[in-house]
Amino acid sequence: MLCSNCGKDVPDKSKICPLCGVSLGRSLTKNQRKRQAGVTPKVIISVALTSILIFSIFAFIKLIKPNITGSNERKVTIDMLIPYREGDKWGFCTSDKKIVIPVVYDDADFFVDNLARVKYNGKWGFINKAGEMVIPPTYDYVEPFSDGLAVVISNDKLGFIDRSGNVVIPLIYDAKYKYWWGFHDGCSLVSVDNKYGFIDTKGNAITPIMYDLAYCFSDSLAPVKLNGKYGFIDTNGKIVIPAVYKGAYIFSEGFANVYINGKMGFIDKKGTMVIPNIFDQAYPFTEGFARVKLDGKYGFVDTNGNLVIPAVYDWALPFGEGLAPVEINDKVGFIDTKGEIVIKPIYEDAYPFSDGLAAVEYRGKWGFIDKKGHMVIRAIYDGVSGFDNGITLVQFNGKSGYIDTKGTQYWKN
């Protein structure tokens, strides 16, 4: 799934985006999201750590992007297995709602490389497509497999297992803040005693566990904090951009937004400030544009630093499929890359387009519109997440379940 704040892929069921620190729960109001995104990166990073437990209690949405690597892209097909809910239990069905794996689990997620994580009797394990429990449910939490390994957690300690269920990296790392993402670019961020470092897929140290804070890798670089300043390391653990910034985000489309001397700008992978630090806020590039805040208003710059869409909006979110949600006079509509309003601002809230549809809040309920502004899935839901390869999770009458782009509901209350 794409984070609606920074526009980057985030791990499955994340409650807080590990890349920008903003809560992903659709239970948050628009103003709450504004307040979260309105702080500087150095504050966001620390908030992401100290607030995760709080937000995990209140955020009800299960996010469905299986992993950040893109190796498990899915489309809705007749043989696809979809998590299906009956009452409070989960199983799996086909797209025509034929039950193929019994509805007996406390929770269930999509299959990734022929394995799906499931929760049974309060513990997590993995099943195959025959419904066989191939990795017993013994863990407090698990993540989907990435680079052949899966994060597993027991008693607030984190380690990694292989697809046979063997523990290949012992459960010795701290997990109490739920601040993990598995392996990306062959590296995983780990924590011990509130310090951070990186390991490889064999458990070997890439860096010492010495950083005050760190993010996962993006574009093969990772922000790290040491002695109160942020810099960037490569996948060998070498500092390639010196730690001179008060705040830093991840790299996206070749640029990273950084905070220095009270303002934000963008650096390239050599550490050169290619877009001057003149902005009150700046966010990662998506689809060639980055949101910026000037004098209390939001606009967009291109990769040359030109303010191609003037900062005239009360709020904005990233471009998705060529359109971006913007707020005017407390209502939200959509603009195109030329800054033209293509969907009138009539909604209380909205999220970027994905799979040709955008979630919008109308009269206190959520539905989905197409790019012509037609409400193609009625606004009847209490909470939603963006479509990912034809499926999204919604909240309805106090319970969650999946729907497809036609509005088909994969549940039975």
C-alpha cells in the first residue's frame, strides 16, 4: 500500500508509516493528520517511535501491501485467494466467494509466495494454499516473507525465520515499539536498548547498533541519527552523506528532503542541496512532484525545484495516478499536474488515487470515486484504505472486511 502522506510503499498492516512517521489509521481525522504532518522530520521520527503503541490501539485498518519489494504483486483473478470473514473469524475464498480454506482463524492476510500469515488461538503462524499449517502459530506477531525471511516476535523480542520455520536470526532484538520492516536491499533495521543498526540476511552486522534513530533503506540509502544530527549510509554501512542535518526523510526519486537552518530543501545522492532549503515543510517526491508548504499554504515543486503548482491550498496529499487531493475552504477535491481542478472540492476528506479509484469522505462516510468524480462505490463505510491490485480493506458496522473495485464485499456478518 502507498502511504497517503509520503507516497511510498509501506509494509503490510503498518499502523505508522516507517518512512515518514505518520499514522496510517483511517480513524484519524483530517486535522489530526495535518498536525502529524506539520512537524519537522526530526520531530516526526521521534513521534513515530514513542506513539506507535498508542496509534496501534486506535487504528483499526489492516493495510494490505504485502511487502515493499514488489515481488508479490497480485491482481484479482478467479483463482486468487482472498481473506474472507464470517462474524469474527477469517478464512479464504475465491473471487466468486467460494470458501476454499475454512473460516477458523482470528485473523488472516493475503498469500505471499504461497504462504499466508494467520492468527489462531491468539498466536501467529503460516499456512499454505492447501490450508495446511506449515509454520505453527507460536508467535505473538509475524510479518510476511521478504528476501526469503519473515520477522517474528515473541515476548517483545524480534528475530527472523525462513520459509521452513527455522529460526535463522535469533529473537534478540527489541520489538516493543513495533518499529520494524523486514529486509529491504538485503538489509534490516534492528534495535537494542533504544539504539539502532543494520544486519544482513545472515544476521551479520552491517553497522554497529549505535544510532539514536534510523529508517529503512530507500533508493539504497538510509537516514541515520548520531549525536543529534542526521546523515545517510549506504548498504555497506558507510556514511556517504555526513550527519549535518537536524532532520531527514528517505530518498525518493533521487531526492531526499532535509531540515537545516530552520527550513527544508532537497538533496541529491551526493549530498548536494539541489533544491534550496526555503520551505516550511517539504515531502518526498511522487510522480515527479513534491508537496511543499510556504507561508501556511501548500503547493508542488518539480524535480528542478520550480514551484509548478502555486502554494495556495490549505492542505494537499501526494499525486496518485496523475491527480492529487487538495483542500480549499475546508473541502477536498482533486487537481491534475497542471494545477487544474478536475474534481470539484465537495468532500470532507480524500486520499490519492490507486487502481483508478480514490477514497473520499462524504457526509461522514467513506466511498470511492473514479477519475471523473463519479461515486462508483457508495459512501457507506466508516473507514477505508486505498486499493492495492484490486482489493482494499474497509470498516463497516464496527468490523473490517475486504472489497474489490466493483464493491463486492468479502464477508458475512
